Amino acid sequence: MNDPFTLILACAAGIALGAVFFGGLWWTIQRGASSPCPALLFLTSALVRMAIALVGFYLVAGGQLQRMMACLAGFLIARLAVTWLTREKQKEENHAP
């Protein structure tokens, strides 16, 4: 069943997965510099983020390519959104009064 509503839900799930993945990446980079063991932090974060994304994609797709593509589109939309939001935040932090 690949009606438009199902594909919209798959895209929304992809946005949520992407927000977790790329938001987690941003959080890890922010904390990595001050961590006593940054290698362990980066490795653990990467494994957890990849596991969440892969399991999420598997569950959302349900064996159907169209739902997988809709989820991937949402994931990429989240990537653009997180990139834009973190750039805006970084501009604010670097702005001199």
C-alpha cells in the first residue's frame, strides 16, 4: 500500500530519523572537544546513531522501495534543516557585540 498518506508518513519518519542522526552528530562534535576520551565518545555516538537510523529505515520501509525513498528524502531534508540551524546558531555565537 503506497498511497500518498503512507508516503508522507514515511517522509515524516525520515525527518525524525535525520533530526536524531544529525542532531546527535552536532551534539557529539560540541562535546567532543572537551571530553576526556573523545575517541570513545565519537565511536559510541557513531554506532548508536547508525543503529537508530538503520533500524528506523528498515521498519519504515517494510520491504517497499517507495517508502524507503520517501524516508530517505525526509532524512535528507532533516540534514539540510540541521545544517541550516546549526550554522545560524554558530553565526550568533561568533557575532561580536
